[in-house]
Amino acid sequence: MVSIKARHRQIVYSALFIVAASVCAFAQAKPPVVFIPGLTGTELVNAKTGEKVWFRLRRAKGDDLRLPISPNIAANKDGLIPGDIIRSIKAGLLPRVDVYGGFLTALETKGGYREGKWDAPPPRGYENTVYIFAYDWRRDIVENSRLLIRKIEALKRRLRRPNLKFDVVGHSLGGLIARYAAMYGDADLPAGGSASSNWAGSKEISRLVIIGSPNEGSPLALRNLINGFPLLGIELKLPFVQDLSKFDIFTIPAAFELLPAPNSLMAFDDSLNAISIDVYDPATWTKYGWNVINDKDFAKEFTPAEQKAAPAYLAAVLERAKRLYQSLDLPVTAKTPVSITSIGADCKDTLDAMVLYRKKDGAWDALFKADSFTAPDGRKVTSDDLKAKIYAPGDGIVTKRSLTAATIAEADGVESMFLPGSTFYICDGHDKLPGNEAVQAKVLSILTDRK
């Protein structure tokens, strides 16, 4: 029979063992991590004045978020450069809103990571360090993917670790940047898309964790380009975020690259019958009245040189967005050298389709919310009718269908773009996913599992 003192010692020893195991897990050497925020999740700063242009309530008169427009997408640069990741936002008397600060704090306090600097990595060791990839979220996805690879390569040289590989965590648009980087490394888009990938980025990246990424794009991006609402990404439901007009968004390549992937857009007519729409054909934009070039205020918003270049720019940015999806349209297999895990939500009504119908004056109207309307023949289309057609499970911004690339997978005859069991669902809104404790715990469990 065990004595009370012996039993007490066993309990104490067991408790000490658990504590020691937890400390070891916390302190164990883990590969470095790169975190990539989503669209609008990085500050943009005037390179000359150092003034923050995004995010702030009021900007200097000479600063806006528009990029120059020309058919040479890579050359369309302005004077803004990336600053820090947006950790939180405080607007007037409103409560402070967490953006990415909570996620980074969790990596530090619960995962044992420290934040490192790309140009000055920790003098001792390279493990347990997280690097923030702040980037100009307006620009081309492939351009930012290639920049990511170059920064990792430069960091490896500084660390004198040529064989070092990184874990990469990307939220929303950041997940698409990470996917392209892993698949193609520092290479531009293949001509005409791609039927295969050499996974060139596997020299730098060992695993990806993508959170709420729109792998098939979103009809919200189309809505934003037509109407000028907040960009797909950080929608905080606050008036100041709705500060980008359709003319602003027209100049931003990333907005076009978040359009629904080719053959994935679901659209219906006024009888709620499915119709086919090619959003990558400039003629489609003109036909339905979406082309801002034909807007009565276009000449007031752009210079004569920009007006002349606009048609060729639109054709070029649409073609590049289409080729991007063709390059990403590849199933992940067991032989893929980079492990990919997706985390998202499927508990909120999320825009998944649109309705197109002619109004009495003959003009086309594009519906992106379940507002009842009267068809030209007098039929009443109710809000409930529309809800059943245009909403699907998701996180309020990205549908489950887009998260899992289900349409692309079905067309390719595979079960999923990702391996079965590699997608996890946690109920929360798109912008709140990084701050969700269950998401943070799942990410940390993935990063520390080296099996």
C-alpha cells in the first residue's frame, strides 16, 4: 500500500514532469517562420516624407493609393513603400481593433518565438524566430511572391545557412503569395499559364499554413471593382475603411487578381437561371457597364496619358490575373515537396454568386446582396429567393468553396486541391481568424509537429 507521503511525492513529481515537458516544448528549437498579412494589412508610407499613408484617417493632399496605369504592370510604381504590419487600429473614440498584433503575441507567448529583422537577424541561432513579410498589397501577387523568395534567400546568406528552410503562414491574400512562392520560387508567370510546377520554392519553404485564403478568388473583388467598396481583406465595418473609390481600385492589380478564378464565377439571370460570364474579357466589362473607362467621370479622374493607356492596361491586368490562376490551378499531391495546411471557416453566410438583370431603362444591374427586385416582366424576386442562390458557407468574406478550391479540383477530377484532412474549420469571421485563439493553437500545433 502506497503511503500518503509517497502518494504526495508522486503527484508532485507528475506535476513537475508536466511543467518540464511544457517548458521543453515551449523552448524546443523550431524552424524560423515567415508571416504574411492579407490585403490592406501592411502600412504604406511616403518614401520621401516618411508619412504614413495607409492606414490613417486623413492623408496628405498629395498622397493617394492609386498606382500609375500602363500595360507594363511591373513598371506602374509610385512613391509609397511598405512600412510595418498593421498590428491594431485606433480610430477616434472607437475601441482599438486588433488586426495582427494578437496573432504575433500568441506566437511569442505561447509558441516561444521572437520577432526577427530581415536585415539584422538574431546574432545567436536562427530557430524560434518569426519574420514579418510586409509588402505593398496593391501590387501584383507574383511580384510580391518573388520578393518574398529573394528576402528569404538574402536572410539565409546572412545566417550562413544555405540549406535552411522556413515555415510560412499567410492570411488571406498572403496565402496566395505563399502558394505561388512555393510553387515557382523567383520565377515570373509561365507563358499561357502552367500545367506543372517544379516547386522551386521548396528550397526555401518546407510547409505552408494558409488562413482564410481565397484560392478561387471571390465575387466580392468584382463587386469592389464595380462599386468601389472596401477591398477583400480587412473589412472592419467602419466608414473610414470605405475610402477607396472604383477609380482607385481600378489601378490596383491585386484587386483584379482576386476576381473569381476562370470558370468559377456563379452568376444568375432575373429568373435565377445560371449564366456564363467571362470576367477576364474586357468586352464583358464594357457590355455590362462595369468598365470605369466609360464612366462619365473617368476623364476627371485620370490624366490624358492615363486615359490613353487605360484600355491596354485593363486588357493586360485581366490577362495577367487569368494566367496567375492557371499557374495556381494544380492539385496538391502526397509527393508535393511542400506541406500545405488550410484553416478557415464555414459557419457564416458568404457571398458566392451574383445576379445580372436588365432594368426598365435597359441598363444592366449587378446584384451582390440579397435585395429583392422586380424583373422587367413584372415578376417579384424576393430576398429569400436570392439568399438561397448567392450565399454559401464561409467566413463572411471567403467561401468554403474558394478556400478549398473545390471548383478547380472538381474540374481537374481530384478530390481536393489540398490533401484530405489538411483543411481545418474554426467558426469566426475572416478578419478575426488570426486573432482567434483556436486558430492560433492550431497554427502552433502545425508548426511544432515535425512528423
